[in-house]
Amino acid sequence: IVDCLVGWLVFDRILKSSDQVNAQINSVTFYKSVNKTLDGATEVASKQKAEDERKALIVYDDMTLDELATKLEKSMNSSLKGKGYLFASYSIKLGLDPYLALAITLQETGCAYSCSALVRTNNNIGGLKGSNGKYMSFSSLDEGIKSYLNIVYKRYYSKGLTTPELMNPVYAESTTWASKVNNYIKSIKAK
């Protein structure tokens, strides 16, 4: 009887230990599951926060200023190379469509390939002339770009001439000017 009792106590002890071990395993499994769920929730929350922060930085066409500058930069060659951020930020500051601003510049300067001599020597982006009828000269390309964008905004865009078609009769003598500018816009958007 003593042997049976001792055997039963040992067996009972083993069962309790086994139950305790199983409880501990279940507990660890549960906490791992909770942590995994929390990690997943944290990751989702982190992604959502990053997306919310990005949305707060959207400036144009579902892009941040940096994304827009990079997009514009892809269409810039020659003297304009590296001026994507200036075009993006200054156009946004003025309230001017950045695609239109760059497209007109590319049409007027040949900078889609190699900028005109006027751009290279005078930093004159749009063939701007002073009151004396002579081509203007700017101390830097940035100054020339800003001056040109100011004129496009003040003389055309702010007066409701916001598309190449609306601008064409007032801006250019050529009846094909608007379609050429629109082709540049399509090209810029596609890059």
C-alpha cells in the first residue's frame, strides 16, 4: 500500500508538473501571439502614420515637393539640369501649374535638349526684353527662372489664362504653340 501510495503521489506530482508545464507553454504561446499581434498593429499604425505625414506634405498632383521636383528634373537638360526643385517650389509658391511652367520654358528655350544661347549667356529663360527692347540679362540662372515664372504668372495665369489653349492667342503668334506646350506637359507627366 505504501508503495502504491508513493507511486500515486509521484504520478500525481508528474501530472501536476506536466499540467504546470503545459500552462506555462500555453502562457508563453499566448504572450508570443499577443506580442505578434501588437507588433503587427504597431507596424500598421507606423505605416499609417507615415502615410498621414506624407499626405500632409502633398503639394501638387498627389506628390510631395521633393517628388514633384524629381519628376520635373527628369525633363531638364543642359543649363536647366538641377533646377527641378526651384521650378517645383517657386511654381507652387506662386500658385502656378508646375507642369505648365516647365513646359513653356522648354518650348521657349530649347532646354529639352540644349538651351539657347540666350539662356547660356544671359540666364534669360523666356527671351525677356527690357523696356529698351533689348534682351535682359540676369546675374544667375535662378534669378532668370524666377523672373520668367513671375511674368508667366502675373501676365497670364493670374488672369485666368491657365492652359496653353487659353494662353496661346495672347502669348504666342504661332497657332501651334499650345499643342507644342501640351506635348511637353504630356512628356513631363509621363516621366
